[in-house]
Amino acid sequence: MESETKKQVPLRVFFFPLMTPGHMIPMIDVAKLFARHGAATTLITTPANEPFARPAIDRANSSSPPLPHPINLILLPFPSSVHHLLPAGHENFSSISSSSDISNLFTAIFALATPFRHLLQSHHPDCLVSDTVFAWTADISADLNIPRLIFHGPGIFSLCIHDNLDLHNAYGQATTFTIQDIPHEIRMNRWEVPTIFNFPSWVHMLRDAEDKSYGVVVNSFYELEPDYAKLFLEKPGRRAWYIGPVSLCNESADEKAVRGLAETGHEKLMAWLDTKPAGSVVYVSFGSVCEFSVDQVEEIAAGLELSGHCFIWVVRDKGPSTPEGFEERVKGRGVVLRGWAPQVVLLGHVAVGGFVTHCGWNSVLEGISAGLPMVTWPLTNDQFTNEKLVNEMLGIGVRARREGQDPTVVIGREEVAGAVRRLMDGGDEAEERRRKAREYGRMARTAIEDGGSSRVDLNRLIDELSQRRGARGEEKAEVSSN
Ligand code: UDP
């Protein structure tokens, strides 16, 4: 009877993502994966971030068959000490752009430590999955004897490069340099080094936090980056579980459509796609944070027009408008979608045959999962190493800009059109890219199925956490009976 009761107590896991769509969306997917395995999961975020989380959580909680335990959402009040630093409601990196606002949001993130400690103390979950950026959660969870798993945004190859940059400090003042001790010869430009490496105290803080943590969950799959999946685990003391692509946990179109801001009214766009031949449309999106100059937007518009291919171009609300008359001229052949796009739904439509991407890790992995070749157009941080993976290792990409070209230089219309044509036209090279992309898509789906590498890693992790919780429960029971 007692063991029956013990069995019925679910593993309680808290998830605390960085407040930006590229981290919140995949972490909600991870919470869904845990919830489907019977865990009682809770997502924590601040009030203005509720719109990024609520639709996906509500949809998951109304799924059929129902989840063993609904996903809970806790809104941690935005620290009042920093209210004056940011415009009201600007609690997400996608809603701010000035460097002072970004630095103020980081100040707010540090101010969340005390209320978060109280929250964790009062709920005392069995495990915390928190964003790498919330390094202070390592100390809090260590104090409370709660295992903390780190969730990193990027994939394994990029994480290995970051390890390497940290270890060798290879770049110094050099403009270009070679990454040491990794399975491939990778050259990097100074500007391709993620911004965080400009702040050594941050790098040390994150490294220390990792040393105090239980392990790392990564949104990738073994077969995609096998050399690096092995290398990443070679760091002494590190434990990691590769459980992606997590976006593939969304099976139905409406589950996919409610990831992130979940704007509705895309039926006309889907109907338009239905009229297009298979593989004929290129989907163009630069993620939820990147911004372009007016000049660059003009060149993209002209380039898409010149390419002659059908396209969907997602333009952010707060970015520059497309040139006057452009949308009229391309009517029937191209659609400009302003605001939030149901990206995974669109990438999965049979008419979409290619993806122009800024190489945010989620977008890359979503493109791979959909079996699509890509035009790679990185702008910042790990996007540069993601581009190297796509082109140099996987062979499924076409670079938008020449290798080594400064990312602040505007890419001209001819180059945009040229890259789109190379991607979407026929010919052996393009066919080979498509074949490889389809193969990686198949491998991604296999990884998350029963017996697949990611499914096995996820099961292993949940079993281990459950056993640890069980052992701790027995320890506690012993202490209280003595
Ligand atoms: N996304 C979306 N619709 C949009 C913009 C972004 O669904 O209009 C999703 C996209 O599918 C991905 C995430 O937001 O899951 C963006 O993450 P990524 O790492 O690709 O780029 P970031 O936005 O962090 O630069």
C-alpha cells in the first residue's frame, strides 16, 4: 500500500527559461516531454511573458489523451526594484532593442534571484531545469539540494566551440583563428565569437554554475553531430542528455501553431500554400530578435523579387517596412507576413522547399526536422557556428554572404537572389543538398521515436531523476523515524 502511494507521487520538475522566444519555446516543449512521461511540471516566467507561454500550455493541458498531470504556470512578479529601468511590460528580449534596455533586463534577471529562492523553497520540486543564463539558480538549488539541469539554447557543435573558446582563449587580438582540438578544422573570425566572451566574468560565472549543476539537457540529437556529441561529454564531470529536436513533440497543426505568440488568422496563407507545387516556396525568416536596417530590408525585397521564386517572408512588427509597391508587385508569388508566424506549421507544408534563416538554433533544427535545405544568414552569437554546422558538416546550406565577410555589410539584391536560386533551382548540387536535408529530417524523426537516441536519453534522465527522488524520500523517512 505504501509503495503504491509512493508510485503515484509524480516527479515534480520546475522549468525556468530565459525570457526570449528562442529559449521559452523549446523549454516549454521540454516541459511537455516530461509531462507526457508522467512528471508534474511547472513553468516559471514573469507576468508580461504569459502570452508567450499560456497558449502552448493551455493546448497541452487540453490534449487527448490528457496529460497525467497538467502543466502548471507560475508568474513570478517582475522585480519592483527594476520597474523604473524598463518600459512597462518589456520583460522579454524580443520586445526591447537598445543596449541599455538589454543591460537593464539583465539587471532584472539578477533581481529575480531572491523571489525565485523563496519560490523554490516553498515548493521544493524534485528537479529544476533552468536556463544557462540564470547561473544563480545553481547556488540556490545546491543550497536546497535540488538537482539543477542546465538548458542551453545552442546545439552541441556550438557548445563544443564555446568550451574551446573558454579553454584556449584562442582568439586574443587575432582577426581570424583556428579552433583547437576539435574533430574538424574550423576557422573563425573575431566577430563570430559570441558576445558573452567579451565579458570574461560572465564566462567564469556560467562555468562555475555548470560545475555546481547536475547536468545539461541539449536540444539536439546524437546522429546530427555525433563527433561533437562524444566530445561534449569528454569534459570531466560533465553529464549531458541529448533530447531533441524538441519541436517534434508537437504533432498536430494546432499544437505547432500555438508555440510562442500564437497569432491566429493564418488560414488564407495556408490556403495560398495549398495552391503551390510541392517544394516551390521559400520560407524567409530571421527569428524573433534580429533587426535589419532599412537598406538591408530593401535589398532582401529586391532580391526575392529578382529570384523569380515563390516566397513567404516574415517581417518583424517593429522592423522597417518593405519598400513601397513591393507587396503589390509580388502578389500571387510572394507573401509578406508581418508579426508572428506559425513557423513550424509553415516549414512542414509540402509546398515549402527551402528556408532562408538567420541560423538561430531552433530555426536550424526546425528546418532540419522538416527536411529542408537552407540559405544561411547568421547575424550574431552562435548563429555563426550553426551556419558552419549546416554548410561545412551537414552540407545542406548555401551561404548568403561570402565566407569571412563582415556581417554588418549589407547583402545586395544580386547576392540574395543568387543564394535563393542556388537553393531552389534544379541541378545536381541543389538536388544533393535536398537529398541530404531529407535524410537528416528522417534521422531527426527517428531520434524522437520509441527506441530512438533522444527518446532513450530522455527516458534515462527521467528514470534517474525518479530513482534519485525515491532514494531521497526514503532517506527523509529514515531521518524522521529516528
Ligand atoms: N518563431 C516563430 N514565429 C516567428 C518567429 C519565431 O514561431 O515569427 C519561433 C521559431 O520557430 C523558433 C523561435 O521562435 O522556435 C526562434 O528561435 P531561434 O533560435 O530560431 O531564433 P531567435 O529568435 O532566438 O533569434
